[in-house]
Amino acid sequence: MPYRVELREQHNHGHLICSPATSEPHHSLQAAGEAARQDAVEHAKAHRVDVRVQIYAPSGQLALGTQVRHFEVAAARSAARPRLVAVSGGR
């Protein structure tokens, strides 16, 4: 039985998010976590909302729960941008 991912906006009772990570089964907790994180980050960036990530084990019990905060994603994205430097080539 596979691991199941659930993504919600804002908190545990927010709107469900439909994404590739939520619609396909995952063979391991690591695979589910990687897919969930990627989809949560993309949704947080696009809609500027916090995303609650929950991964359920094959038994149906919650195996992992975390949150992706949109302001942290935005800060990380702007910090990773390369800076342009003007170079003058005097000949």
C-alpha cells in the first residue's frame, strides 16, 4: 500500500490543493516528501499562501506533517538570484 500526500492552504482545515503529488501514490516516505515539498513550494510561490503538508503512511496514520510558509519561499528565491554587475571594458 502506498504513501498518500495531502496539501492544504493555510492550515489543517484550509482548501485542499490538487497537484501531481496528491494524485499519485508514492512507494516511500522519501519519495512522497520530495514530491509534496516541490508542489507545496510551487503553490506557495504562485498563490502567496502557506501550505500545510501531510503525508499518510500505508496504515492510514499521519507519518509526516509540516508547513511551507510563502514568505520564507519568497525570501529564499530573492536571496538566490544572481546579482548583475556592470563591467566597463576600456580600450
